[in-house]
Amino acid sequence: MQVLLGLILAVMISLLAYFAGALSVSGAVAAAVLGAVVFGLGGIPWAIVLLAFFISSSGLSRLSGKRKTALNEKYSKSSRRDAAQVLANG
């Protein structure tokens, strides 16, 4: 039951992050799966840790937006996290 609740909450948060521009489509799918597993197995304390990391890292990415725009020309990754980045950070 806890995994199902985690999946529902993770999908909602992933959709919000996608529409806010923080996640790509693959990143949103990976975040939903990862969030469901973390919440399902670790409960609320581990889900809070995961959310705190995601929110702070996304905020810092946006904070240095102008500097990152210049660097994005040299690298193929954008500020939207994809599945590989979500899984690596998770």
C-alpha cells in the first residue's frame, strides 16, 4: 500500500517538476519510479531527504542560470534533468 501511495505522490511531483522545466520526459518517468521505490521502502523520512536534494539542486541550477547558459553551449546537457541524471543523483 505504501508503494502505491508513493507512486501516486511521485507521479504528481514529477509532473509538477516537468511543467516547471526541471525534468525532461525521461527524467519525470525516472523520478516517479525512483520516488515510489524510495517512499515505498524508506517511508516519509527518506522521501523527504530525496525531495530536499531535488529541490535544492534544482533551485541552485536556476540561481546560476546566466552562467550556465554560457556553459550549455559547450555541453549537450540542458538544465532539465534526464533519466540518467535522476538515477545518478537518486
